[in-house]
Amino acid sequence: MEEFTALIAWAAQALAAWRQANPILAEGVSFACRLLAPMLTLLILVRTIRSLLTVPAQPEGWAVLGLPNGVKVPLTRWENIMGRSPSADVVVNYPSVSRQHAAIIRRGDDADWTVYDLGSKMGTSVNGQPVEGSAPVTVGDTVELGGVPMVLIPVDDKELSEQVARRRRQVPISPWLPLIALTALQVLCGFQLFMAGGAEASPNIVLSFLALPVMMWLYFLLMRATGRVGFEMEIIAFFLSTLSMAVTTSSAPSSLPKQMIALILGLGLFLVLGLLLRDLKRVQKLRWLMAAGCIGLLTITLVLGTSQFGATNWIRLGPLSFQPSEIAKICYIFAGAATLERLFRKRNLGLFLVLTGVCLLCLAGMSDFGTAAIFFVTFLVIAFLRSGDWATLSLICAGALFGVFMIVQMRPYILSRFSTWLHAWENASSGGYQQVRTMSAAASGGLIGVGPGEGWLHRIGAADTDLVFGMLCEEWGLIVAVLAVVSILTLVVFAVRACRAGRSPYYTIAACAAGSLLVFQTALNVLGSVDLLPLTGVTFPFVSNGGSAMMASWGLLAFLKATDTRPNASFAIQQRRLPQSARPKKRGAPYA
């Protein structure tokens, strides 16, 4: 290791001497690198985003319900609401049927289902027997909703074969070119940062930007060895993580090993969560543990946390620091989206309200109002997708506004944080100090930036966390900074589109919640740093320096990955076992 460090030191001194002896040539090399970076970024993201958003998402048929009028309604989800409401999965438009009458839920294979009565007025029965709570249903059974009979019919082999054919046409792009371009970008970034460091360039730069592509390719080759395809989300995440390593190098080179370890742990969390999400029965068992974990993490922080920038949201263990609220976001979505057999029940939503209330009270006690806002927006997304009740959500929002009013009355100093909002230039030496410097640095970067490590914004407090968008604009240029934001937006657009083909409401609700959290957090970070929104002190997902934030971002990505139902595109999706008669005659990749 000493020999390696000595070699790096010699290379740094030699490169610094060469730059000093050849300033014009060095400037030409720097300009070429700065020009090449956005070109590589466009090559990576254009193909990746296009593949992620243009591949059609076709729903699968798991069974069919035959209605009295001869209409056959396919069951395209594992959990389905039956009722008169237009928002129901199976619309039964008869006066005797309640708006949300019953739920039919798949158990095990396509022939094993369970019906749950959702408090209907006229009741639910299976083969003439009233349903008290729930009852098993198999193929050929008759389910009656308010006296309206429906027969459970299996999907025939011809339709299954056609589903296989349709879904096999949903082929993602080959990841080789984006991965090679991303590797080139990582090497280019490492070279620029090493050159910018001069004679004092840290060996951590070389080690980190060698470890990053190695880890990326190991993950890719491992997934390819298991027959997986479709790596668009991971490519986006690795691209944003590369930017994070760059801004960390510019602002705090000594933190590079910590950030690299956090990236490795985040990737591990991504894999573990993905494997957990494969089994919804396991999710159902773990949701209470996740809810308790969410409350426990926030409570521990409230009691033992240390204050930083006005918020008590850090746990310090010697030289290490940790932000439990970041991991609590994952636990909150995991528990909140777990509807399962209590689909759309008021009791279920009531328990979720209790969980949300406790979390918001803990965050208010920490004075972490930025994270509290993120939790509340995530709650609104989950609550709407679970209930579809605008009236209930309106009452909740009214109660939230009243709560904000009471907090402001008890803690009037909070208003002072917003006193410079939209007036940063008028308060450039006081409350608007950070935003003014951020906007000046962003403007100085132009389209292609001044180069990684060559900016000056990193000298400002929280430049690599709350103000990281300004660092991206300054060092990487407006093109790369905007594409970083577009990458986050792409993930949520994919989640919304995937809702049409989601196998379970749990997957779609969790993905939309995770996507909305990432987008809202990005909006608070980006718009807050340029004074379009109050500066709330939240991070840019994947990009900001911080181990807890990096791990949380990768963990949230697992919820999005679980919605990708393209064949073999997600390790979070179990393969569907087809009957022998419906299997394709030609050999190929297994159907998933």
C-alpha cells in the first residue's frame, strides 16, 4: 500500500509539473474533457431513458370472471376490488352491488383465490354460502355480490401462450453501450479530479474511481449470469452515484472511502429488499416489523440525536455519523403500501394514519421539517392510491395545515427561515448567503462547466449536500445538471406507467410512493438552492454527499425495480410457472 501511495504521489507531482510547463496544452486537454463529459452523459441517458419509457407494459391475465350478461372480465392483478365504483378493478354495475363490495385475492397458483367481503350491504356468497370475513374460491366456483353471480374461469392455454408472445416482444435495449460509456465517464471524471488536485491529489481519488466501475461491472455480470435483462434503472443510479463521488471529491476528498462504502451497502440493500419483495406473504408478515422499525429509528434519533444546522436528526458514534430518518423512509413505504387482504379498508387506512402521525410528531420534535414535508407528501400518495377518497384526503390536509399553524405559534423562529425566500439577492450577506453563491456558481459553469474539482462553491457550507445542484451546474455544466434531474423524473414516470401492468397493488403503490418521494425531495433540493422554494436542507437523491442518503436512495430504487414485469427484467419478480400445454415449443429464456 505504501508503494501504491508513493506511486500516486509521484504521478500527481509529475502531472502538476506538466500542467505548469504546458499551460496552453493543459487547458486544451481540460476543455476536451469538459466537452466530452456531456456527450457521454447524453449517450448514456438517451438510450437508457428511451428504453425505460417506450417499452409497452402489458398486463397479465391470471383468471377470468364471467358476469351474468356474458361479459368476461380478466383479473390482471393478484388483489382486485369488485364493486359498482368506476375505480374498482372489476366493475359490477348493478344496484344491489356496493361501490366497494368485495376483494378477490390470488393465493399460490392461478386456481387458488380468496374472496373478502368489504362490509357490503347485500353481502357476498360463494356457491350459495354467505361469506363471513373471507372464503376460499377455486376455478368453477360461483361468487355472488348482492345476488349477482360471477363464475371464476381459468385463463385458457391459447391466451397464456399469446401473453408469453406479447411479453417476449418487450425486449429492453442492450446495456453494453451505456455501460461502456458510463465506464468511460467514470474514468474521465477520475482523471479530471486527479488533475485538479495537483501535487496534493489524494490516492483516494484513484482507488474510488477504480472501485466504482469494478463494482458496477460485477453487479452487471452477476445479473447477466442469472439470465436477467433490463438494467436501465441501475444504469441511471450508477450515473447519479458517479456524480456523487465527484462532488464528494471536490468538497471532502477524505470522505471518499465512506461514500464508497455507503454505495456498496446501498447496492446490497437494493438486492436484499428486491429479494424480500418477491414474496408478498413475507411482506405481509414484515410490515408490522417495518412500521415498528420506522417509529423506533425516529424515536431513538429524537432522544439521542445531535443537532446540526438547526435539526436534531443525526446519531453520532465516535467518528461515524448516521441519519436514521433516511432509512425510516424505506420502512415507512414498506409498511404503508402493504394493503394485501385488507385492501381499501378504513381500518387499514386508520392504522396508517397513526403511523404517519407518530412519524410527523417525531420529525417535528427534531425540527426536521423538510423531512416531515417529504413524509407527508408520501403519505398523501399512498393514502390516495389506497382509498381514492378525495374528501378524506381534504380533511387530512386541513388538519395538517392546522398542525402547521400550531407549530408556528409555538415555535415562531421557524418563520425566520422563510424570511429571505424569493429575496435572496436582497439579503446576500445574511439569510440569502448560500442561495446567492449557489446561483452565481451555477451561472459561471455555463453549459459544460468548469470541470470537476475546478469550482469554488465547495468552499460554501453544505455545498455538497443541500446546494449540490449548484455544484453540478458549476463543475459539470447545465446540460449534465439538468439531465440528472431528468433521470429522477424518468424513474417516477416509469412507475406511473408500470401501474397498468403491476401484478399487485402493493408493487404499484410502493413504486409510486418511492417515485414521488424521490421527485419531491429533488424538487426541494434543486428549487431551494436557487431560491424558488425555501431552503429546507434535504438532499438530492443519489447525488448529495452522505452515506445515509446514498443507502436510502438505493433502497427506494428496489420498490421501483419490483414494478418492472418485463420478462427477466427484475430479480424482484418471481417467474410464472406455465402449464405444460401453454409453454412455448421453441427453447428460449424462461418466462417471468
